[in-house]
Amino acid sequence: MTVRLSEAPTQKLLQQLDAGEIDIAFCTPPHAPHLTLVEILQEELVAIVPLDHPLAANDECHLADLAEEPFVAYARAFIAFVKHMCAVNG
């Protein structure tokens, strides 16, 4: 058995799966009805805010609390995932 590890954005991983270039991908859940998604772990998603931000005093917040907040994310796929989760959760 040969194991080769590589890192790529979710969309690229899906393209590689479709092309038969890879056998498995670990990523955030994509919308890909032609693939089987198997959950292997659940991660806590946190909002990180400055100490003087109004949400900093809260023990928790809901996605709706962040509706009008600007944010920075590390990848377009992650931004799409967060936007999807916000839409689903109101």
C-alpha cells in the first residue's frame, strides 16, 4: 500500500476524487451528492474577538449574533462553509 499525503482546498480535493487521482479526502462537508460523506470528527467552531468587542463578555454566541460582523477566514471554501451554516441557522 502506498500512502501519499497532500494538502489542497476542498474544491481541488473534490476534483482529484472525481478524476480518480486520490482515494480519500479529509475536508469540511462539501455539497457533493455524488460522493459519500463519512463523519470522522466534530470540531468546535469559535469566534475570536478583541477583548473590547461586545461579544467578548458572552460565554457563547450564536451564528445569528455574527450576522453583521465582518470576518476573516483562511480559505474560500471555509468562507463558503460559514456562509452556508449562517444561512441554515438563520
